[in-house]
Amino acid sequence: MMNIADGVCEHKAIGSPHIESSTSNENRLRRFWNYSVLEKFEFLAGSYWALKTRFYYSRFFGRIGRRSKLSKPLRLKNVQNIFIGNNVTIHKYAFLLTLRLAGSPPPRLVINDGCTIGHFSHITCVNELAIGRNVLIADRVHISDNSHVFADPNVPIIRQGVTTKGKVNIGEGTWIGEGVSVLSCNIGKNCVIGSNAVVVNDVPDYCVAVGVPARVISRFNPESGRWEKTA
């Protein structure tokens, strides 16, 4: 899941692409004029950040895909190791950081197609951190594959550096609630992580996990077609 697949264009046998594009543009223009004044300004601001992402930020990142948008103010560091897919939205005040540890290969932070990352979210990577397609990350979420070293009680922790604690992989379609911390573990696909949970152990596919530390409280049963409480 680490690599972002390049999109493949499919040619439709029916209809004229020019006519379909014109109709789509007319529909978008009609919707725009029906917006309130506030919504119009919000739309224009969003368009500005989309253009800035495409023509400015993309020069510095490892990759930024089509129709992705980063909104300032935000904090960025070592973005050459960050790879963003198509249709990704990163809201204001997010902090994306990669850091190469001495003697280690370059880190790789991948945010795949269709993800939304909320305001004030903090994502740091020194090893490998991958967020699958169409993951919804709420505001103030912390995701990290590293921790501060605190082995020597006689040295301030801020001076002891950081170390990797294991890779992070978040499966496609998952929803990470507000205030969650995900620390050096894996979360399966189509999971729900409840607000303010601290995830330090792996969560399987199709599970709901809550608490500190997070524990699975329900899981989707494909046989019954229902979410069922765990024992």
C-alpha cells in the first residue's frame, strides 16, 4: 500500500468527451451562482489553495496528485519524503514532518487517493507511514511512527533524539475520530476509531475501537451483515 498508483485514463465508447466536459462545466457554474455570498468566497478560497498546491507545493513534495489541496497556514518539514495521491484535502494548521535518522534510509510518508486530513492534525514519520485510500481523519489527530528517546534520566529528553517504534499502516476507508493518537501500529480497512482514543496495538479490518489504550468493542460480521459487539 505504500506506493501510490498512477491513475489510468479510461476511454468511453459512448458520448463525446467535449460535450460531456461542457455539460459538467455548465453544471458547476450553475451551482456556483446558486451559492450564498459566503459560500462563493469559500469556494474561491478553496480554488486558490488547489491552484497553489498544483503549481507551488508540488515542486517540493515527493509527489502531489491531481485535484489535491493543501490549505495554509500549515507546517511542513522535509516534504521531499511525502507522497500525496489524487483528490487529497489537507486542512489548515496541519503539521507534516519527516525526519531521516542517522544510518537509516530516507523515511516515506504516503497519503493515498481521496483522503481528508483535519485541522491541527500532526503526522510525523522517520520510517514508513502509509494512509490508505479514502481515509477520513478528523481534527487534532496525531499519527506517528516514532518516539522520543528517554533512556538516560540524567539528560533532558529533548536532547536524546528520537527513535522509530515501528511502521504505521492505516487501511483504506477508515475513519479516525477527533483527538485520536495512532502510535507505531496498524489499523485495518473500514475501521472506526473513537474520539480521543490512543491506539498502540494493531486493529483488524472492520472494527470499532475506543479508549485509552484503544480496544476493539465491535466488529462487522460478513455472515450476518451487521456490526456486532465483541466479547
